[in-house]
Amino acid sequence: QAQLVESGGGLVQAGGSLRLSCAASGSIFSINTMGWYRQAPGKQRELVTTITSSGSTRYADSVKGRFTISRDNSKNTVYLQMNSLNPEDTAVYYCNTATAYLCWGQGTQVPVSS
């Protein structure tokens, strides 16, 4: 089964930006709708954005206009550009397919200070 490795997280001040990456092993990447999820402290994991194999995107209202998902099928990698971060974005960020059927990676932490 494909493995997922997220990276790019780190402490950022409110108003700042980060770019997350998720590298996936395995040939299934290019045919799947991929998504970024996040889990804030004490809360359930939530899906925040998805991108189809052809590049169509969807966003949760909470991140619309601030986050941008993209993918490079040749590199089996999906990205998340996060702008105008606020403390409510503090979470561990994960990638997976839109149906979350792959094993979860370790995630990457994004603490946003006020």
C-alpha cells in the first residue's frame, strides 16, 4: 500500500504563510482524488481541501480564499499553500485520498501563534 510522508510544518505567527508537501509512494497517486486533513488539539480530524487527478479543487469554508491545494503527478506529491494563517489553523496536517483509505502518515505540525 502507498505510504504518505508529510512535511513543511513549523511554528508560524498569525498572518504568516507555510507550504506543506505530501509525498506518496506507489502508482495509485495519479488516479486518486487527494486531500489535506487537519486535526486540532482535542478535536476530530477534518477534511479541509481536495484535488482531483485532473486538478479540480474544493475547500472547506474555513480555509477558502486562504489555502491552495495543488499536485504534481510526476512527483507523486500534493502541496498545500497556506496564507493568512490564524491561531484557529493550529493543527496536525495530514494528506490522504479523499476517502482516507490509505494508512495515515505521521502528519506535520502547524502551530500558529497570535
